[in-house]
Amino acid sequence: MITECGGSGILCYENALVELEGNQTKVEWNGTRGGGFGLCTYFSSSRIHLLFPLTKESVSTDNGGIMGIMVVLWVVVLKQSIRFE
């Protein structure tokens, strides 16, 4: 669990890859200073992988920003890429 960070809970910078797994994985109550998000990729070369059965809605809750997700360019679930813009 990643919780109550003033900035983003998970921030992927250039060429970063973060993989999250486990059905109790949570990123919540982050961005408490108004400038952060739950899940954030900063460059198009960054990736956040959510391994089945995780979804962005089940992992990232009650964070700052829109849905707690800022420009998550690629979230991979079930070996399927989903693009968010």
C-alpha cells in the first residue's frame, strides 16, 4: 500500500517500468498537497504494468488529480495494452 504521499504515489519518469501485483495492492490518498496523483507516468517511454486481476480502478483510489491518474500513457493488464489520453 502506498498512501498519504504529498506528491504522487507512484511516479514513473523517463524509461521507467513499474509492475504492480497482488490483489491487496492499493495506491490511495496521495497528492494531498494538491500537486500529485495516484499513478503517474511522466514520459511516453514510461509504463505501469498492473498484473491480473488488478485494474487501475481497483488500485488507484481517492488520490489527487482526475481519477487519481495523470496521463497514464500505458497501463498493461492481462498482456493487453490500453492507451489513455
